[in-house]
Amino acid sequence: MKYVLILVTLAAFKLASYGQEAIKIDPRVYLHYTPEQIEELKANPKKLKCVNYLYSQSFIVNNRDCSGCTPIDPQTFDVATVERFRKQSERVTVGVSREGHTVTLLSRDELQAIYNTF
């Protein structure tokens, strides 16, 4: 009987932890949020997903084909440097390098529609 109780307890803990998914914070978020704000994000999974999406997927990198130039890496690009150009209802493309590389920003309306799915 004792073993059954232990197994039931372990199963309950496993099920409870199964519903809580650990969300990895994009490293770029740490550049723009204080430790206190990071803790608030950890407590709000939906908001954390939105912030992660903003910094990692709310843009499209358009690297120009050129010899000797350094391409923009989408995994490290900091969208905060061009966020002020983001438009409400339309995508906008912004130059981000001397070599002619650009980044296309999704519109705020597109982002909101994506955030609503989280």
C-alpha cells in the first residue's frame, strides 16, 4: 500500500510538471530587460513567448549576395536597433549594413495576430 501511495504521488507530480513547459529566453531579451523584468516574464509564459517572438522571429533578414561581405545572422540580429521603423499595418524594409543587407519587419498588426495564438 505504501508503494502504491508513493507511485500515485510521483505520477501526480509528473503530470503537474508536464503541463508547465519551460520556455527558454532568447539571449537578446537580456540586453533590453532588467533582471526584475525577466522574472516577471518568467511568471507570464504568454508574454514571454511574445517577447521571444519579437526578438527572434518578427523580422526577415535579406542578405545581399556580395563577395567579401559579412552576412547578417538572424540568430544574433538585434531587432531593437530598427524597431522604431516598424509600421502598424504594413511590412517595412530597412537597410542595416553598408553592404546593402536589409531587414523586413513584420507589421504590428501581424505581430498581434501571431501573439493571439499563444
